[in-house]
Amino acid sequence: MSTIREQPIFSTRAHIFQIDPSTKRNWIPASKHALTVSYFYDATRNVYRIISVGGTKAIINSTITPNMTFTKTSQKFGQWADSRANTVYGLGFASEQHLSQFAEKFQEVKEAARLAREKSQDKTELTSPALSLTSQQIFPSPIISSNGPGDDKFFRSQSADMEMTTERERIKKMLSEGSVCEVQWEAEFFTLQDSNNKLVAALHEANANVEQWKKQLAAYQEETEALRLRVAELEAQRGHDSSSEAKEEASPAVEELEQLVKAKDEELQQLKSQKGGRWEGDEGSEETFQKVQDLERRNKDLERRLQLAEQTLSETLSEREKMYHEVSKVAEIMDMKIFELSELRQDLAKLVESN
């Protein structure tokens, strides 16, 4: 586990696998989903480690040494062996780019670990030369000789060990190559599983949208039907009420004004006929003349009111005609809306069938 003295220098996400310790062939998934895999640097001990934590458990805790090698076995999978942990780790990445970035960082950290080890060895040799010499004396290199039967047995034993080591390496290589396909299949399986989950979520969302569209379509249909009924009522009333109602509303006032004008005209004519014979001898001629003028003014006022009533009637008829045109325009718009809703219903039906 990383502590405060360790600092992360690179992080990525990958599916983690470990080699089966019993068969040394099959890969065992160490996590159900992709986890964060990070490079850490311990400045106190000058050590680099690869660490990945799942929950409260450290799934990977591998110290990088100069003799480690990270191998790309496919476009999205790589592995390395950790002799200290006595296992082989495998990582399945989401893309080839992530794999390349991890491999490049592995090479950089490996080189840094090599330089750190050489620096540490140089420092040890400078500070303890006697200890270095003693170590060389305690662990000398074996000398192969052909003198005597004991030396011959030692040579044959060493040759057998070399052959066994070579055979073991060859078997490991075959097992590693044989497991490449299985690793690829497992990585592809996890990728397909993630894609399937995304498709299922998208399908649920599409179904929810279809239900919402159906509700909106039903509401639009109800509103359209109500508007169609309203337009039909207005069209039915327009022919019967547009002219008759306006005339009925204005007719009483017009007839009343016409009767008043007619009565005043008759009264005016009577006064004019009487004016010629009684103008000079009648003492109230001045008053009569004034009354005639008043009647003439009232007559003109009544004529003006009659013209105004006729103009109002004409404007009312014009407004009714304008209203009729607006209703017709609304009817055309509603027909277009109904056509669009019909197309939307067909599209929704096709979408439901395809799902």
C-alpha cells in the first residue's frame, strides 16, 4: 500500500488479470470491472512500484526492477512477471493508446530503477571496499575442470541443470503464447459487456422517450379535435349571423332615426308653408322663425347621426368578414398541424416496431 512518502507519477484504468498459479496457463480476472493502476515513487527508498487497489485490498503491489520486461501480447493487452510476488500480471486496456502509454511509462520507470541501482552500488563500493572484496571471495565463480571423476560428475550435473532450465523456459514460452488468445477473448468479452450495458441503457431511454411522445401525440390530437369543432361552429354561425345580427342590431336605431327625420321634415314643411302668410302680421313671427332654425339644426344633426349609424354598420360587416378570413386561416393551420401529427405517429410506430 502507498504511504505519504510515495507520490503517484502516472495513472490509468485497466482490467486486471493474474496467471493461474496451478496451471500457469489460464488467466484469472482479479477485478469485475476496470480499476485504476498507478505508478508510485518512494523517494525515501528510491523505489518505483505499480499499485492498484480494489476496495480495501491491494490487487497489484509490484516493485519494478531493472530485469523486468513489459510485453504487449495484443493490441489492448500487456503483461509482466514479478518474481517477488511469484506471479504474472496482465492488464486489459480500453484502447491501444492506453496500452502504449503504460508500456512507455514502464520502460521509463525501469530505466530509472536501473540508474538508481547502479548509483546505489557505486556508493556501496566507495564506502565499503573491503566488504566488496570479501563478497567476491565468499561467492566465487564455479571453475569447470576435466581432471578426476568428481569434476566429470559436476560437469554432467551442471549440463543437466542447463538443459532443464532451457526446457522450462521453452514450456513457459509455449504456455504464454497459448494463453494469448484466451486473454484477448477475455478482454474482448469485458469490452463487449460494457458496450452491451450502454446499449441496454440507451434502449431503455428510447422506450421512455417513445412513451412520452405517445402522450404528447394524444394531447395534440385532443387539442386538434377541439379546434376543428370550434372552427366548424364558427363557420356554421358565420353565414347566418354575420349579416343578420349586424343588421338586426343596427336596424332599430336606423329606423328610429329615419322616422325622426321624416317627422321633422314634415313639421318643417308645415312651418314653412305657414311662414309666408303669417310672417308680417303675426306677433310671434320672430319666435316661429327661431323655432324653424332650431328644427333645421336638429334635422341636420339627425342626418349626421344616420350617416354615422350606416358607417358603423358597414364597419361591423367588414370586421365580420375579417373574422371569417382569420377563422379560415386558423383552419388551414390546424390542417397542417394534423398532417404533421399524422407523420409523427407513423414515425413513432416505426420506431416502436424497430425496438
